[in-house]
Amino acid sequence: MVSLQQVDTFHFDAVIVGAGGAGLRAALQLAKSDLRVAVVSKVFPTRSHTVAAQGGINAALGNLTEDNWHWHMYDTVKGSDYLGDQDAIEFMCREATEIVRELEHFGVPFSRTEQGKIYQRPFGGQSRNFGESQATRTCAAADRTGHAILQTLYQQNIQAGTTFFDEFFAVDLVKDEVGHIGGMVVMNLQNGEYQLLRAHAVMVATGGACQLFKTNTNAKINTGDGLAMVLRAGLPLQDMEFWQFHPTGVANKGMLLSEAARGEGGVLRNAEGEAFMVRYAPHVKDLASRDVVSRAIAIEVKEGRGCGPNKDHVLLDLTHLDSEMIKKRLPGIRDIGLTFLGLDMCDDPIPVYPTAHYMMGGIPTNFHGQVQTLDESGQAISVPGLYAVGECACVSVHGANRLGGNSLLDIVVFGRAAAKEIERVLNLQKSDRNFDRRLDLAPVEARLNKWEAPAHDRKESIAAIKHDLQAAMQEGCGVFRNQESMQALIEALEPIQQRLDEAVLHDRSRAFNLERMEALELENLMTLAYATVHSAIERTESRGAHSRVDFTERDDENWLQHSLYFLDGHRLRYKPVCVTPLTVTGFEPKPRVY
């Protein structure tokens, strides 16, 4: 049986769980301030999922067309279907130009224009002069922008002396005797041993959780570990009904074909060869926001205009574009077609269909990265010593639907901002927070010991339970959902949960026991499945990525508010959307026009 009373304990000023772009940008800021900072990652840092981000990072540099941050903010508010908090959105858009230039100085190898400036490409939902014409705002390193940013930030952290716990699995947060987050328990995957990391500040930067769905663009590691830890600590998750389905995943496989392909001139076509997006978004066509394009593709297939023998996809056509341009600007996307389909997009259209890609919800924070909860009167309050950044956090700058190019911006802007807030708080309060307080380790021990029970004759695997969970989520909370599908999902989750409760490990080894890690990951995914469906079934409107066929209109009178889900009793509370920018006025909710 597991006992955590005598495990090795390490002490830091700050511990960051997650080594993607958000975690590494925060760690770099803290390490350069001479704070003792540790980064925990269950994979080698440069394998974190930021490496898969393709298209680019938004900033109103104006290198190819006139631009400014006001237009960027307008597009982000509109793209969020008015669920984004406008103070946080303004903060992000105003920081964007500086943060991109900072990345350039760190060494990110952005593509260049003939004049030597950072190359920018058009992306969906972006405009100039408040919606009048298409903007060219997304700064790109070919179609491997996330890869370039992640590698650069890792190199900078090595130089700054950041401590890395590579291939360590973060099991759970632990509270001290006064109820504050005092650190976390981690498992060394190399030998199966547990360790305790104590810290004055803990930052969750574990990324997304689209492994919750059968067809998704996410790496296998994206299982929502940080989000589930926060729920188990008695804190809420925000807006978990909003999951973005990227319109152009490889059909029946899920791998991402970036919006960059359409930004460079790619066109979506149905079985009749029609460029159908003109019917759904006549002004911007294939560069409409992702929720609009995903629904359009799903409708084309549902109405019988899908392609292939099963009529279950549409085609992404780039064959009319110059092949040398494709090879230069979209080399990674072209490689995906060649590798997984045997098709060269220079010569053949690529079959695509919406695939789970990004979660707009997550751990509620303010734009300083401080985790928020609600007091008894419904007022937002900060949780001492706990921070969250990146996709696992909900600031909320993406609201009901994220614009392409804003995710990489989100992670570096708020990664840096949260680290600066940790610096400020520790300079004021560090002497008041010590490591002498006892920690409550019993809940973590109980969770771990559940998986130490002796194996029995039950043959069902963790993988089989996960497969059924993903299939149920895809069916019940996909691109379209309704009361019936979500109620059926709630009923389907109960037997899946029971199977998980009865499951045991058949691999009893300690070194690199991936079955043990996958069991803990599956517990996390189950927790998020409940958060998603209970949040979604209560929101009786359609907004952004939450598209209900039984409530087809957006309802600003009743639903211009964020949902907050608590694990205890599947309880939901709500708080209003911030519609007051920091300095700008005039962003009243209006119908989206495409």
C-alpha cells in the first residue's frame, strides 16, 4: 500500500505542472527573477502539445496590411460570441505585439517577408476596421509555429537554470492545515516512486483534454490532469460546455490540418465540387470562425452532399495553388496528407471533417493567472497560492469559440503575466508562507491505493473503458447536441464510471508502468465528462461551439454568463460576463454577420 508520509520532499518558490508554451514562459520569467522554480512534465518538455500548433500567433503588427489592437480585440470579442471577458481580451490584444517581438528576440525563427519583417497570414474571424475587410494578423514560422516557440522557450529555460522533473506524472494537489494549496504529489514514471513538491505558489499549465472525444487533434497526453486536480480540490471549472471542433481534421482520423491551409487560399468543396462556404458565410467564406465552418461541414454531410463512398466528409482543395508556395509555407500540413493518406495536397484534395480540437472552458482565473472561485454571496475570490495558465485555464479570452492564432498568444501572454503576479505576491508575502504546516495527504493516498488492490479475473482493460467513454462523448456532446443526446450521455456515463471503479491494474511493475498512468488519466477524463455534460445540458441556448438543435438562438438576456461546475453533487453556479473593457467602450453584443 502507498504511504506518502516518508517520501522524498523538495521545496521551491514555485512549482509549475506542464511544460508547454504557457508553463515554459512562466518558468522563464520566474527563473530570471532568481526564484527557485520547478517544472513537472509527464513527457520530455519539447514533446508537450504546444509543439503541434501549426498556423501561427496573432498580433497586430501590421507588417502586410494596416492593423491595430482595437481591431484584434473587436474580432476576439465577436468571435467569442460575446462570452469572452472584455477586460482580459483587451489585456491580451494590447500585449500581443510586444510578446511576439519578445519571442523573436528569444530566437523564434519566424518566416519573413521580402523586406525581412515577420511574415503574417490571414486567418478566420480576423478583420480590419471593425469587420470591414480581411486582416492579415497571424505571425507564422511556416506551419510549425508552436514547434518553434516551444523549442525556443525550452532552450531559454535551460540557460536560465530552471529545474525540470521530466517524465513525472502530477497526481494531485495537496492542501495544508489552513486549507491553502501547499504543493503536489508526483509520480516518477521511471521507477514508480512518489515524491512531494512543496511550494509557495503552484501553477497548473497542463493544457487541454480533447482525448475526451473519440476523434480529436490532441496528443495522447492531453487528458485534463490539471483540471481534474482542481475539481478534486473543491474548486470549480468554468464554461466546460464549450469544446471547439476544428473544421479540418483528417476525416476518420482526426489529425489537424491547420487553418493556415485556408489562410493561404485553400477552399472547402462538397461532393458536387461546390465551394459551399459562400452559402454559410458570404462575406468571408472559408475564413469564417471555426464554429461556423464546422457546423457548415456537418450540415453538408448530414444533407447528403458529403464525399467518398460513405459520404462522410468534404474536401479541402489546394490544387489550384502554386505547389512551391505550398511546400514553403505549409510543409508540415502537406506531410500529414502524405503520411496518413498517401495524398499530396499539391495534386489531390484532402478529405476532412470536424474533429475535437480545443477547450474554451477550464480553471477560472483573472488575467493575472490567479485561480478564482465564488464566495457564499457569489463574488469571485482568488485562491491563495494557486495559478493556472494556457488551455487548461479559462481567463476567459476565448468565450464560446476561440479564433485561430489566439491560443499561442494566450499561453505566452498569460504565462508571463501570471509569473509576474507570482513575483509580486512572493515579494510581499513569502515570509508569511512557510513549509512547517502539515499537509493533508490522506485523499491522495486513498486514490493511489485504489489502484494497488490485487488483480482479479476481470479482463476489461483501461483502454476499453476509455474507448467507450470517448465514443459516448462524441455522440452526446459533439458538434450538435440536444436535451435527448445529453440526457442519454449522462445515463451512459454511470455504467462507465462503475466499470472504472471496479477496474484493476494487471501490470504490477513499477518502472514505466503506463497502465497505472493511464488509469489515473482515465479518472481525470471521467471527471471532465461529467463537468462537460452537466454544464452543457443546463445552457438552453446556442452560442459559439455550444450548438443545440433544440435551442437554436443565442439568448443574451438569460445566458450572458459563465457556468461554474463543482464536482460535489454536480453543482452549477453562474457569474456574469465582464462586458467592460479596461479602457475601450462600445462593444455591445450584436448578431454576427459573415
